[in-house]
Amino acid sequence: MWFRVSIEGHREFAHHTDPNQISPSYRGRTRYTGGSYSSCSVQIRGVKLGDAGQYHFRFETDQPLGRWTSPDTITLDVTGLSKRTARFLVPGWRRDSDYSRAKAKYQNK
């Protein structure tokens, strides 16, 4: 799952394994590009100014302790848009990387 926290404090899911949980503003615009335990990236298509913010990765299993939210966030700054379809890949955690805070900037010229 990929989400960000709204101003009201609610989780807005950009990607979720249950499509019904995806926030309306992201429906049809995100694609999970992970697929293994070592990669969990998500792609946002048609980037909008409102997509800016801090994104969190979380996974859940059916096991009692099978929940984990990354302690780090990915920050997406949207600084400019054009009429072209904009895409942005939110890099996910990879087992061969450290947990350093990543800052992602998007600028479409």
C-alpha cells in the first residue's frame, strides 16, 4: 500500500491491493511496479499539483504481526506542469538500499 495523510489526518491511498480502498483522486492513475519482497515502487500517471506531499509505504499480511509501515517517507514536490501526460515513479524500499530519507522532485518542462 502507498498512502499519504490528508490535512484532516486520514489516509489517502494512492495504491492498495483492494482497488475499492484507492482514493478517488488516484483511481486509474497509479500502477504498482514492485512485485517482490525487494521492490515496492508505485508509478503515478497524470501528476497533479495536488499529488504533492509525503508518501508512506505499508504492507499487511494475515499474520498477527504481519504489518509494517516504513519509518521513512518519500516527498513529492510538484513544481510545474504542462499539458503532456506527466508520470512520476515513487521509488520504493529495496532490500539492498538503506532507509535514508529520499526527496523526489518532479518538474515537467
